[in-house]
Amino acid sequence: MRFYIVSLTGLVSLLAASTGAVATEDEALMQAYGSHEFVTLATGARQPVERAPAVTTVITAKDIVAIGATDLDQVLATVPGLHVSVSPVAYNPLYVIRGIRSQYNPQVLMMINGIPITDHYTGDRSQGWGGMPVANIARIEVIRGPSSALYGADAFAGVINIITKTAADLSGTTAGARTGSFNTHDAWALHGGQTGPWQYATALEYRRTDGQSQAIKADSQSYFDSLFATDISNAPGSVNTGRDALDTRLDLARSDWRLRLGYQGRRNGGSGAGAAQALDPKGKFDSDRMNADLSYENPVFGRDWGLFSQVSYFDTRLQTHINLFPPGAFGGAFPEGMIGSPERAERTLRADASTLYNGWSKHQLRIGTGYRNIDLYKVGERKNFNNMLAPFPGAPPPVVDVSDDPNQVYILPHDRGIYYGYLQDAWSFAPDWELTAGLRNDHYSDFGSTVNPRLALVWQTTYRLSSKLLYGRAFRAPSFAELYNINNPVALGNSNLDPETIDTLELAWNYQATPSLRTGLNLYQFKIRDSIQFVADPAPASTVTAQNTDGLNGHGLEWEAAWKANQNVGFSANYAFQQTETELTGDNPGDTPQHQVYLRGDWAFRPDWSLNAQSKWISERERETDDPRSALNGYTLVDLTLRRQRLAPNWGLALSVRNLFDVDAREPSPSPGLIPDDLPLAGRSYFLELNYQQ
């Protein structure tokens, strides 16, 4: 770390000294702090990215359109230090920030308009996630690093906040349709405006796709075929990644009040590479997510006071229709397949209030409190095997509804109450210096309290250079599965778990070399304690139980740059390096890229014509220590998007090619390699889009 700091300090000094003809300082400031480069995620208040007390990335709707993204994952893959991997189950995304990876990815907090969309059973975004369309996204703000002092649980490795479009982003109607590879058909319609004192925005987005269908040569059933002398595996066969998706949103605002309603429905979501890593070509996930929130924001509620409050409701439901193993599994014990179809529903009620006080000279004080109730209110399960993996009596073994049987169902309903309070002070103690200090206490009804601090020192070194020293602690609360799983033949819960915690120290610089060239570099190191892992139970048991284990130590750097070569040509790039080791043995925990490089070029080569090219390189990945396979090869993906505006009045056309060179790109399958050749990503694909804007 010392080497990084010394090297970077010298580099920044050299750049500052050697910059030739530049614009005035005011022009540089305008370039640095343009309206699209403001962020609210770092403190809850709007401020320039360069001055925010966090390492942040902002992606605008303009960026999303330029790169031809069709899904949220394609957008997030452009963020430095963030790698989008996949899970075998439903091919759900894993957002690996700074090398912090786990089975369900609960260490990343995802929010929509500041409301967490966490499924508390696994701690992720639900096994029925099914992607998210991008037409109604106004901007995405990403924090890399801990943010529990503001956002509580799961703001551990990072925070992703998706901000949807309001009437301010929509003046009239926007619509479009897209068709392309994998029998994909998308359609969307957005409308915004004002009626009297009311501002409104509506959005409807629909997708139907068969999904990519790259082949898997062998799976976990292939292994059991070798044991039982059978030949029933669906491998070689294709992954199952199709889905039907419907997203609808309504945004109503009047004066200081805003009401948001939303629904995300997923039907026929494919099982990916199988819930048990055995190909399941007919397996499906159905899910529903409903949200409602009412907020009041008045920055001038009283003299020197601002008042902000919000109440929200979030409901998520999941139904599964899956075969864990195919017909004839386990030597014919399951002639119709090993069937296990869990379902569940949970809801979260949340109330939050905060005040911003500006009456104390050189200080901006934010005080907040709130309550959250999480209720796993419905659990169901249908299966044809008991908790010893033996079939239920009968020929063939019957599928039994065990939802009301506490000796068979995988988890019982549970709820969790959380009270929290936080305090944050931004102190401008000297010209060009600001110290932000924050502290938050969360009290959980099922495991007690946790306190998380943050400190950020930001120095506006020159008009063109800002420097940051950041410290933060974050925590991840154990999921319901980690605490309360019962009767599970594989993974059991542990009600005595403590939350896992992370302490992170960062140094960051942002430098506006010229009005057209901006660059930034940040260095970090972190320490994870009480990491929650499923650990094998003593023989003769064949189960694993959630335990607090030894932690991880990590460090790395992230560099990014953007250059507007002229009015029609722009380039951007980022590079990320990370190294993570287990605290006890010093081993690499595996499955994460040590190096990532992203390159992007935009060229408006004729009036109304533009071409975007982007490339992402992922280095090879070492395996987990108990995985005997050799390192997984890296890959480079290249995408092109050609766009024609004003093809006719209000109409536009775009053609995108993803994975232009049809590279065989793969993400790691879990150790010890029941899917030996890993999880293939989509090959070359084409998408044609027609759009309308009033």
C-alpha cells in the first residue's frame, strides 16, 4: 500500500506540473462538476462526485443509450472494480465488488430510488430476479466500499442505487421496440408531464426471451451417472435462461411530496444451470415484486432546517417449479426426478425521518432515525424426498406438500424488527477542507446491536485536483437462511451467528488535467471479520452449517479516465486490480479476477449518426483452495452499437452486436466443479431497436 501511495503522489504531482495549455479554472470547474456528475448516494445530499466523501460512479441515461445496453447487468459491467459474474441457479448475477464474492452476493446493497430491494431469505435480490430493463433508468449511482453508516445492513462491499425517471426526465412520450438473438422481443412506453400542480411519470416495459443457450458438457448428474452406472443426465445440453418480464412504474409528485408505485413480474424464469447444478431444461422460477413509497422532502422546512421523511412497503414472492435431478436419479429411486419446489413470500415495512441542520457555522448536520419490519410471512414446499434425501414411500415417490410440517419444511416463517439511528456532520474546518464524520446504530430483534462509523477527509487540493482519505466500517446481517434453515439435507442455519463486518481504508484522487481530460485513482485495503460461511459438520453428518469463520484481507486500486478528444469523439477507460487472501492461511479465496480493463469509444461520425465500441477484459481466475481444477481462463468481450437519430421526425434506429468476436467466455462454477467446464456466457448476439421520442 505504501508503494501505491508514494507512486501515485508522484504521478499526480507530475501531471499537475506538466499540464500545458488549459482552460481557465472556472472552465475546468464547469467541466469537473457538470450537472450529470453530481451524486446523492454518498451523504444523502446532492454534491459533485469529486467532492463526495466516497468513491462513486455515476452512469446516466445517455451512457446507457450509447452503449446499447438491454439489461442492468450490461450497464454495471462498465463500473471500475465491479465484475458481473453468474450463479448456476437461474443464472442470477453476482455483483463482485473488489473481489468480495459469495454464493448469493448479499454483500452488495441494491436500491431502487433509495429503497432496498433485498430478499432477506438469501440476502440477495431473490432467486427470481430475472434481470431489469433500462429504458426507465434516469441514472445509476454506485459506491464502491462500505456505507453502513448511512444505509445499514448489506452496504458492505458497495451500494447500487437505481434512480428511475420522473416528469423532469420525461416531457411527453418515449417508446420503443427491440428484437434480436435468442428470440428476444422487448417493448417499452414511458410518458411524463404535468397536470395542474401534479407532475407524473409512467413506465411500462416488457421482455420475452428464450435466453442464451450455450452448452454445458457435464453436470452434477453426470457425476452421479458414473456412480450409479446410469445415463440420465441432460448434459451435454444448454443452459435454461429464458423469461417473460413485466415492469411497471408510476411516479406522482406535488410540491414537497412524492408517491412511487412499482411492480416487477417474472414468469417462466429459466433454472440456469440447475438448482443442484444438474441441467433442468423445464425448471422455472416465477416471482413478483411490488413496492410503494411516499416521501416528503423540504430542504427549507424552517430556518436552518430541512426535513426529510419516507414510508415504504416492499413485497416479494417467489414460486419455483424445478427438478433438482432428472428422472431416474439415484439409481432409479426417483423415476420422475428428484422434485423440490420451495416457495416463499416476505414483506418489508420501513419508516425513516431525518433532518438537515445548517445553522452551525461551517457544519452541515444530518440526524436520522427509522424502523424496519421484515416479515417472512409465507413459506411453502412441495417435494418427493425427506430430509435424509430418501424418497417418500410410494411408486413413484409422490410429491408431498410439506408446508405445514415443521419436520420437513425447509424454513418456518420468521420476522425481524430493526430500529436505527444515525448522525452525520460535514465540517468545513478550513478553506478547501471538509471532514465528514458519521455514526449509525442498528438494533436487530434477532441478534442485537451493531455500530458502524465513517470518516472522510476531502481536500480540494487545487481547482483541478481533489484528494480524499476515507475510512468506513460496514456489516452484513445474517440472512434468514443462514439463521433459520431447518430440515435441509444440505445447508443448515445457526441462530447464534454474528454479523460479518468489514473495515476499509481508502485514498482517492480526482484530477481534471484539462477541460477535456479527467482522471482518477483510488487505493484501498480492507479487512473482513466474522465472515459467514457454510462449514461441513462432523462425520457422519453430510450437512454444512452456517458459521462465523476467519476473515479476509484485501487491497487493490482502481483507475479511470475520460477524454473528450473533440466535439464528436470521446474515450473512457478504467482498470482495476485486487488481491484478497484468507486471514488464517493467506490463500486466495478464488473465483474472482485479479485484473479488469474496460475501454470505450464514442464517435459521432456524421450528423445524427453515432458509433459506440466497448471492450471488457477479465483476467484468469484462480480456483478455491478445495477445487482441483486449473485456473479459469480470462476473456475479452467487444460490443458495437450503431445508432441513427432522426431517421424520421421523432424516430431513431439502433443496431447492437454483443460479443462481436463470439468469444467462449465462462464464469466459474462452484467448487469442487460438479460442472467441470464452468458456466458459459452468451456468444455473439444481435439486437435491432426502433425508438420514438415526442
